[in-house]
Amino acid sequence: MPSGELEEPDQLRISDSDRHRVAEHLREAAGDGRIDLDELDERLAATYAARTYADLVPITRDLPSRPDYPAAPKRQRHFAILSGVDRKGVWVVPERMTVVALMGGANLDLRHATFAAPEVVLTVNAILGGASVIVGPHTNVVIEGTGILGGYSGPSGLVAAQLDETSPTVRIRGLAIFGGVSVERKYVRGSG
């Protein structure tokens, strides 16, 4: 595990019962006609090969959720003390996430992430450090951070927001003391 990072909840190992619940969800989806039998076979193979909660996200991303579907914990905390935190690719953004960058840096790329709730709260504290948050065009961003000889900026970038009633909201709070937190809007890789 890299220095400065805590164990990431969506990277925790899943149990056989978690795999069985997802497999049952896939069988129900096939029974409802949402996926065909070839897709069912492919997704079942991926389910039984999955090792972490994050591995399960792409398998059922396009299916209606089930109440007993295994999910990552609702809160995460990450510390970058003279080090860094880097989250990108497919991962689950919890309802509440706290990042402390103390003379360190944090890079949070949310473009391929799945959100645990329609609105998630990121508390990003940058003290003599910095943090960068990247969102796609369909993510609403609300910045409520306070800067003391530092600041919060964005969302910036050449990509215009394309928001509608289904857009998730990322609320960014925290304190920037001699540090900065920037939010940039970019296209999702492979879409423009």
C-alpha cells in the first residue's frame, strides 16, 4: 500500500455471498429480457472472477439496482501527508469522502466513477498542498470551500456543462490554507 493512503473501501475484497447476490441479480435481468443469454454468460464469468467491490461496478452499471446489492461503505477518508492520493478509472464515489492534503497532493478523476448517491459530498482540505478534481460534462459541481491564503477554483476547462435532471451533484467543501483545490471539466475519455 502506498505511503499516506488508507485502505480504499471499494478496493476491499468481496465475499462469495456478494458474488452470489450479483449473479442472482444478473439472472433476474436475463429473465426480464434486459440482457440476453450470451451477455448473461459473460457477466457471470466476470462476477465470479471479481475480487473487489470496484470490480462489480461495470458488471451491473446498466441494470436497475437491487436493495441487497453489495456496496462500498458510505464514507471514505484519504490522507496525503507528504505524499499523494490518486483515484481514477472505474471506482465508487461514496456519499461522503474526506481528503486531507498536508504538504501533499490529491488527484480525483470522477469521469468513469459511479456515484453512491445522487449528491455526494467531497470535503477536500489542502494545507500547504493541493488537490485536483476532474468531472465530466454531465456532473453538476457546487463549490463551498473556504480559502485562507489559498483557494478553490472551477469548474474550469473548455468543456461546457451538459446538465439535466439525471445529473449527479458533487458538492465540494473544505479548507484551503496556503493550498489550492481546482475543479476541471473534461470529456469522458473516448467520448470527445
